[in-house]
Amino acid sequence: MEVKHLSEAKPYEAPNHRGYSSLRLFGLDAGGPKQFTVGLSHFLPGGGAGPDASPTEKVYYVLAGELTLIAGGKQTVLKANDACFIGPNESREIVNRGNDVVTMLVAVSTPPK
């Protein structure tokens, strides 16, 4: 078992993200699992990510705030305690269109070799 306290999490930069701050909890340089990473992201009003796609699978779980997800030509608002799955190579964009900070737990599979 490995325990991680928030004070031990390290910030990281994610490509094609704006108006955000992210902390890596597990995976890659943070230790723990080899097949996925877990991060905690905070998106400021107007912040977001994409549009883009990657070969990894992603799970988003909104802890606080509201986030607009645009995928497959559809817009969906994710609120606190909502979750979504983004498949490999699925294009997506996320945008914080509100005035509150959005906090989201993110799990991403390790890229295929």
C-alpha cells in the first residue's frame, strides 16, 4: 500500500491545457501504478483543455464546480459527482464556462508502446 498526502503531490504541465493547475497523485514520476496515472486538476473560469485526442483512456470525476465537455459533436455539462469516460483517440474539449473553480480527479491510462 502507498499513501499520498496532498502536500506531497507535485504539480505537472499537461499539453494543450489553459487556465489550470494540476497535481500528480500517482503514476509516472509520482510512483505507484504503472498502467495509469491519477491527478487532481483545478480549472479557473475560462480554463480548459483541447480540443484534441490522445491514444490513452481517460476518466474524469468532477469534485466541485461545473465543466462543459464537448465530444462527438455533443456538449454535456458535468457537475460535482458526475463522471465520464473518454476512449482512446476520441476528440474532446473541456471548458469551465462558469465563475467558480472546477476541481476534477483525472485518471489516464499509460500510453501504448
